[in-house]
Amino acid sequence: MFVDRAVIEVRGGVGGSGAEAFRREKGVPRGGPSGGDGGNGGDVALQVDPQLSTLLDFSYQRHYYAPRGQHGEGSNRTGRDGEDMVLLVPPGTVATDADTGEVLGELLAGGDRVVVARGGRGGRGNARFATATNQAPRRWEPGEEGEERRVQLELKLIADVGLVGEPNAGKSTLLAAVTAARPKVAEYPFTTLTPNLGVVQLSGYRTFVMADIPGIIEGAHEGKGLGHQFLRHIERTRTLALLVPVDAADPQAEYDALREELAAYSRRLAKIPHCVVLTKTDLLGPDQAPPAIAAPHAWGAFAMSSVARKGLTELLEALWERSRSVARAEPGEGEAEEWWTP
């Protein structure tokens, strides 16, 4: 099951209390205070595990409490710190405070780690309070409470190319034709209910990741259909491919509607460079040309058929070159920062 949202409750460990003790040894009268400090409570941290692809585990357990620190002891022995609780999440996870909306961190690559709830500091033992005028203090400190908060986890898939189109535009068919992914393909709308990822392999050991999301319909940015729920998964892509089938009632209107929905959802999506891909060209007659679409903001236009495997090589080579050029560009340069208003 694909789960891309979860809310969990985390709490750092309580710090151990300081000890009140006095040194008692033969031949050492008035040994003085010897109460050690308490250990610090453990932190709750998120860490990327590249083997994970969903937040499903957090659907079964919502509460995560780190171990407390041990109390201090006599002979100036400091209590042991509580162990950190490390929660494994897939790459592309964004952690925010569910109550304030504060972004706690983004975890993108393997090994990335962010602390979402810090453990409490251990209390000081009475040995820390000895002074020249108070050589036998009985003062000690309790450990501090750990941080406690509700954390919202949101998964945004990391891909080089995102496929966008209305239902039955041929997105899943294209993904299945050029990658080892096996998304559901059928002749009725909304066959894709969850995002799918696939790795495209080209000659020369070149690869890039392609993402397919459920179909976009008019009003998707307002929550209609399934597209709004998954549009965030293409916010990190380097380029988009807007798929328009040649048998659409009005290909130009369908392309314009896709652009408007992306721009209405977020400025970030509208800034991502895109190309136009006319799909299902196998439905055209021998002498019939693909419909013309006016797309002045697109970096390219292609016509292809996943079923007949026509035009795939040209499309994939162009997507590879564009995703590499965007990756090399500095933020704020070139087409990657274009803004388009419908």
C-alpha cells in the first residue's frame, strides 16, 4: 500500500536527575559532596533509508518516545544518556510541525538525518553546587523534560521527469513501455490511483527516473479527482512532460487546462520546464498529421506511440538532455525559473 502522509507524536527522553551523595572513605574525613549528574534523554530523529518508498509503517504506530537518561550516582558517577530513537523514512520526506506548520527538515538522500524532538538535559548532582562558603550542599536538580510535538510527515517522490496528463492520456502506458515498472493500464479513467516510479535505461549506462501520477482533471487544484492529492510528487522533478492524446476532443484546450491546473496548484510547479508530448499517434491515419498545439513556453514538442513504439527514442533522449541541463544549471538561471500565468 502506498502511503504518502502520516502524523506522528514524538517525545524526547526525560533527562536523569542529579544525585545527592557524600564521599565516605576510610581516612578521608569530610570527603565532600560526590553526587553525579543525570544523563541526557534520548532524541527522536528521522533518517533516510533508500530502501523505503512509503510511509506505511507510521500508519500502524503513531507514538514514539525516546528512552530517558539514567540518574546520577555517588562517587561522581554520571548517569548514562538515553539512546536516540531513529525512525527510518523514505527519500523525499518532509517533516513539519503539525501544529505550527514549521518545517523541521527535508530528507532527500541516504543517510540524511534530522532531530524532531530533543531529549531533556540531565540534572546536576550536588557536587556541582559546592562553593567555598557551602562545602556540603544538599542541592541537586531533576532532569528536564524532553521536547514533545506532533510531526506531519509528507512524502514527495524524487524523480527527474514527471508525466502529467488527463485520465487516459497514456501516462502509465508510456511508463510501462520505457521502464520495468508495471502500472495498471486499462481503457477506463483513473486506472492509476497512486504515483508510480520507473527507471529509464539508455545507452552508455545513462539512466533517469520517471514518475507517473494520477490523471489531472479541471479543478484538480481545488481537490477534484485524484490529481490534487499527488501533485506534490512532481514538485521536485527537473522537467515535466505534458501528455495530450491525439484523439482528444480539443488538444489545445486540454494542454491549456493542464497548464492552468499546475499554475493554480503552486508557483513551483509552474516554474518547472516542460515539453508537450502527443500520445497515441498509432490512432492516426497513414497521411494524417498530429494536431498542432501552441505551446510557446514549452522547450519541445514530440509525437509518439507507446503501443507502436514510435518516437520513443527521440523523446527519451530529449528528456535525458533536458534533465541533465537543468541539474547543471544554477538556481535562478534559464528556463527552470520561468513563471507563467494562465
